[in-house]
Amino acid sequence: MIDTLRLTAEEGLGLIESRQVSSAELHAAYVAAAAERDEEIHAYLRLCEATETGGVPIALKDVISTRGIETTAGSKILAGYVPVFDSTVAARCKAAGMPIIGKTNTDEFAMGSSTENSAYGPSRNPWDPTRVPGGSGGGTAAAVSGGLAPWGLGSDTGGSIKQPSALCGNVGLRPTYGTVSRFGIVAFASSLDQIGPVAKTVRDVALLYSIIAGRDVNDSTTVELPEAVELPTNESLAGVRIGIPKQVWDLAGIEPGVRASFEGAVETARALGAEIGDCDLPLSFDYGMACYYLIAPAEASSNLARYDGVRYGPRVDAPTYREMVEQTRDAGFGDEPKRRIMLGTYALSAGYYDAYYGQAQRVRTLLIREHRAALEQFDLIATPTSPTVAFPIGERAADPLAMYACDVMTIPSCLAGLPGLNIPSGRSEGLPVGLQLIGSQFGENALFRAGHALERAIGFDTVPERLR
Amino acid sequence: MSTTWETVVGLEIHVQLKTRTKMFCRCTAGYGAGENTQTCPVCLGFPGALPVLNRTAIEWTVKLGLALGCEIAPRAVFARKNYFYPDLPKGYQISQYDMPSCEDGSMIVPMPEGELTVGIVRAHLEEDAAKTVHMGGHSGRIGGAEYSLVDYNRGGTPLLEIVTAPDIRSSEEAKRFLLLLRQTVVELGISDAEMEKGTLRVDANVSVRPEGSDELRTRCEIKNMNSFNYIARGIEAEAARQIAIWEAGGEVRQETFDFDAGSGTLTPRRSKEEADDYRYFPEPDLVPVEPPAEMIERLRAELSEPPAVRVVRLGKELDLDRALVLVTGGLDRLFTATVAAGADPLAASNVIANNLVGAGVDPATVDAMELAKLVSARERIPRAAFDEAIGSSGDPGFSADPFLELEVVSDASELDPVIDAIIAANPGQAAAFRAGKEGLLGFFVGQVMKETGGQADPRAVSEIVRGKLLG
């Protein structure tokens, strides 16, 4: 009997390689677990047949195009859309023999921090089904934490891998921009979108990253990794310099339990030999959110223009082309994409471009410099991932700004194109708390080493208490 | 005292590059395939599809930029031009915008009164839109159509947009500039540049001003002109329209017109309620284009003598108009070789530009030595033989020699009996000619030529006929 709640991907691979279990049997076990628990959790939008063999099954966020399998990005406007091609990451998973368990729920077009913006209903947090799993990649995070997948892929634009990983008690990596292909990923904000792994351990995350990363001729913004991915083994942090942004301590809205867990993790790092010091990211904390909410919607307003009902997806018939497009988009998009299309259209408009989009790009350059300066002094930067633990479903749904505040600490490093890793640092009110480690460009191996050592020392149990 | 007006013209030229594949995907670019068969997720704008630059298109853009004396940008950036239209599958067109590949060039246009220099403001690369046909309704436009058909085969093919400075002062200058630009593009091998096929499209910005002034008054744009002659006529019609407005004390409004060559009329396009706002921003799916210095140098070294320069050179040997015809017809290399082989320049130019082109012979297949022999013998050998020789001059292994042996018959003793018989057979015409209907001379000459199988010398025949009827 396979314990899908506990089995890591690495262990699963061991079972497959020693022929104790086939990948089809593993796939069946996760599908069975979904049949048992997903009615409550709603991590999956649809389950898939196993077509690959030899690898560990995987869950894919529904922004990832899969040939022959409906891909909706959580939106009604893509209902019934079946891609004729695989995204590069899906193709690489398939080439590694990994069967797809299912496509996971997401906020519509990955816009949100709770999956409540999914047109197909919210996912629920396996630790407490009255609460959100985070977002936008709440489906993948809930699947991994609820034992419905050993690992999965998410997409992160401003925190959509890191924040749900924190709220569900998973390990999640947002890779360095340009290391993982975006080909076949339903675009939200092209200069920020990155695909990355979610799993129960840092080693699993590193393993999955090694499978999906590297230059892709179909994505001009990708590069070859400067060094091979190493599966971490170290248990010490001797000589590792970790900077804590001074601004973290003054940030309003950080829950005391989150703060306590973060302080505990910092002490653990110190005990493992890390050198802890203060760093300074004033612009990132003051302007990161504002900058992000100009750049991301601006790009989104353009990326979402293709959904016009002409070539694919549902169409609302109307007497003229213009009315057809207007009515199709009105019926197909939910409130959050509409809000961001309007924000972005405004930010790019003649007469406003310089003051909004142009200014945000200049600020982005400053944030890149500020992070670079901090990472000259330190190997890694540490912050809490989310200011709060998982919040009740519905609590923030009517308040976009409160929702946006979920990502205040994940956003700046996304704007800087830097890799970020969430690992569980403990619990508050019985719910998982996440620690965010930010590395230098292409510094994934350093993140994996530090994450692994901390993970071992913290000894967080990734299985939700109520399911143990 | 009435004002003398000067026309001011700037041109925007779109050249479709004949790359094997499209601008941002691997689909075949080209004509003739069934509708929507040359498409893929990238050029249909499917979710998640990403553009990848066509290297050849970049190289050809640099090549044209160098040929036009432009600065080649060490870093060019593609932008998104956002607007909704069914021919635009992504909802935006990828186009170079504020950082184009080529800027600040120029081209000379030899004119009878001297050389005109036309500034090239920029040449930039963009992707073409799909082809739309609006069915039903009468406007041929999307508004009012019952339905529209879209062929995405053309969507995503590479287009070069070339923008000139407002340096052109007449329709004739515009026409000559376009002939030379087209020839430049064709010789670079980057486009067929055929207006009928739409691989060359020209819009003209026209304004007028009192001669001697250097102000730039409100300009209007004319579109939809599908030949160089129509462009010239369109410019003249628009200039005349504006002059009439100014002279009547009115004010020219900025407008866009379609020129209808059939009626010679300008029809304003329905003016939009609000100004276009394309919300340009840098295309985040592409990295900047940074052409390597060694590529630029290699392309620069490959450039041959520009058409305009060759027109100037040949214009000294012939007149400018003949030189322009030869160069822009792709005939000047054959001309030069034929003259070098001993032919008289004027005769060679006439034979090549008229007879050879008229016979549909590809100048590249013609042996200049043999052509030179024909040009030199053309007064001597029968007309029919000459025409036949020209017609086959492009055949492999063609020799002029068998044709040179045929002589025209100008000997009166041979022609007399033929002419007598023809006069006898046409007494009515003979009487009319005698009565003063001189035009009938051609009739008699024609009959003689027919009777002799084209071997008679027409000049000798006319003299004899005239002598016999009037003498």
C-alpha cells in the first residue's frame, strides 16, 4: 500500500527503479487518493490517463499547455480549449517518463493569491478546508500537501508558487527568470512568469528543477544553466551569509505567529553555522507592490488580447465583429482579469505611459540594483514568505488590495528576476508558515543547499495534522 | 499675384521579405497555398505560443539598411503594437518601434536637373497581418459586412517598413525614387517587391506650401495605390485638392484617403471617433537584436554598386531616362556588356529595352557578344529575321551568325516586278494615293513586305512606290 501522503518523489523513483512499483501503479494510487479526497480539496480541474511510464507522476497547473488535454488557466474564456501542442515543461516531464495525474486549479490566468478567482470554484487548504490554499497555484500546492500528487509544477509571476507553498506547508521554487521555458504557458505577465516545482522536500524540488530547466529554442528568453543542478546533501550552513531585510521587522500586517516562526528559523540557521546580518531593501518594500501592479497588468492587458472568440474558446455571437469580441470577453473573463486589463490598458495609454509603465520600469531597474547590492554582501536573503497563515475562504475576496498584500514579500525578488525558495519553517495556529530564501541569479544550488540543511534541522511534518 | 505651390511628399514603403519561413515561426512564407494551411500555434496566437526571431529577416534588414546608407543599430528592440482586429491573432503586432534596426540613411535620385537626395528616416522590421476579405455589404470593409474571411497564411510574414523624409517635391520624383528603391530591394535578393502581388506597398504623405517657403503644412495620407503610375497620379490629385483648399482660403485637415485610379478620385477613409492608441511597449517575449559587427562588415563587403549610381554613370553615355529604364528594368548589365562587345550604345539600349523586353527574353540568359552582333546588323538584315533572332537570343548556345547572312532586298530590279503587281491589283488605292491620300503609302509598303516575306528594305520600297505612283 502506497502512502501518498508521505511518499516523496525521490522515494517513488526508488520504488520504480527497484521495480517494487510501476509508474502506472503510482499514478493509479494518486488518482485513487484524489477520488477519495479531492471532492473536498478541489485541487484538480481534471484528472488524466497515464500515458508515460518510468517516471514519478506529476500534477500540472492548468496554465501549462498539454497536448490533447483541456487547458483553461482557470478561465471560462478557455473552456473546452484543447491545445494541439505540449508546453516545453510538459514535454520535458513526459520525456522523463512522468505520467500526468491531472491539471490543477488556479486563479483565473494565475491572477490571485487564494484560487478564489478560479472560474471553476476555489481549492481548499488540506490543513483546514475552510481556508484558502493560497494562490494562484493553490491547486498544485493543495494536491502536494493533500497527498494527491508527489510533486507538481506551478507558475510564479509575483509569488504564485512560493505563497501557496507557504500556506500549504510545501517546498516551492520560483527559479531564476530565463532558466525554465515559458513556451506553452498561458501567459499572464511575460517578463515575470516563471514555471517552477512544488514538492515535499528540497531534494525533490531540485530533482524536478533539473528536469525542466535549461535553454529552449522555442523561448528566446531562456538560457543554458551555468552549472548543473546538484541534489543537496549538506546539513551545515557554516560560512553561509544570510541577510535579513531590516524592513521585515517594521512591516505592518505580519502576524505574530509568523514572526515567531521566522525568528525561530533564523535562530536555527545561526545554530547551523550561518552568519546572520541585516540588509537593506528600502525601495523593494516601499515600491515593489506598486511597481508590480503596473508592470504585470500592463503585460497582461496585452497577453489577454488574443482571447477574442475568433479562433478558439467560447464565442458569444453578435451582429458585428466589435460586439462579438466585447461580448465574448465580457462573458469569458472574471472580475480580476477584467480589473487588471483595465489597469494595464490605462498604464500603457498615450499620455500615461511615462508616468506609469515607464516609471515602473525605471523603479524595476532600481530594485534589481538594490537586490544585487544586498547579494554582494550576503549569499542569501531571508524573509517570511507570507505575512499571514492561510486565511478563511471569502475573507479577502471582496478586497483586492488586502489580497494583493499577500505578496508584499514575494514580489520584489520576482521583479529582480531572482530565484526564491519557500520551505516550511513551522506552524502558527496549527497552520504552516513559510520561510522565503532569495538567491543570486542562477543561485539555485545555493538555495537548495541552505534549504536542505534548514529543512533537516526544522523537521517539519508536511502531512496535514487532520490527515495523519 | 497668384501663389506658385510646391508639393512636399514623404513615402512609407512596405516590402515583404521573401524569407523561406515567417518572421517568428517555422511556417512557410509564400503565396499560392490553400487558405490557412501555412499556420501554427505561434502565428495563430494560441495561448502560450512564443515568437522566435527569423535570423535571415534580421540579416536582410541590415543588408537593406547598409544599401541605403543607414546607421545599423547595435541594439534594436521589438515592441508590441496593440489593437483589436481579426487579422491580428495575438491582439498585437510585433514591430520595431522606437529602436529600429536602421536609421538615418539616404538614397540619391538622378533627375534631369541634378541629383535629388531623399533621406531615409528609418527602416524597421515587423510582422505582417493576416489577409481579410469582408463579404456582403458594399464597402468592402469590416463595418457593414455580413461576415469576414481570414487567411492567416500571410499573418506573421516579415515586412520591412521604410520611411522617407519629406524630401520629395513632385510625383515624378516619387516615381523615380520608388523605381530605384524597388530595384535596390530586388537586387539585394530580399523581396520580389511586386505591387500587384502586394509584396510592395506604398503610402504617400502629401502636403503643399508656397514655393520658397520651408514650412511643413498639414499633410494627408494616400493609401491603396497599386502601381507607380497610380501613386504619381494620386499625389497629383491630392496636391491639387490641397492647393484648391488653401487658395479658397480654407484649411487642410489631416485625413487619410484611398485613391481610386479608375476615376482618379480620392475617397476619405471614415475618420475614427478617437485617435489611435496602440499602447506600444517593449515585447517581453523577445530579446533585443544585437547584430554582430562581423556580420555587418560581411554584408557591407557584399554590396554592389547601387542602382542610382549606375543610372548616373549610364546617363552620361545615354540620356537619363534611357539609363533609368535600363537600370530599373534590370537590363543595364547586359547593356554594358553589349556595348563593350562593340555595339552602339543608343542602338543597344533601344534593342534591349524594346525588342528584347518585348520578346519576353530574360536578359540574364543573353550572350552579350551575340547580342552585339545583332544590334550592329539590325539595319542590314530583314526585320523578320531580326525579330526571330532576338526572340531566341536567350536560348542556350544561341548564335547570331546564321541570321547575319540574311540580307534585305533593296535592289530595285528585284523589287520592281513585285511592286508593279501590287499596284495593278489595287487600282482604287493607287488612285486615292495619287489624289493626295499620302497615308496609303503604308498600305503599299506593307503589301510588299508581306509578299517578300519581310526581306524587302522598307525604305527602298517606299521610294519606289512613291516614284511609280507620283512620278
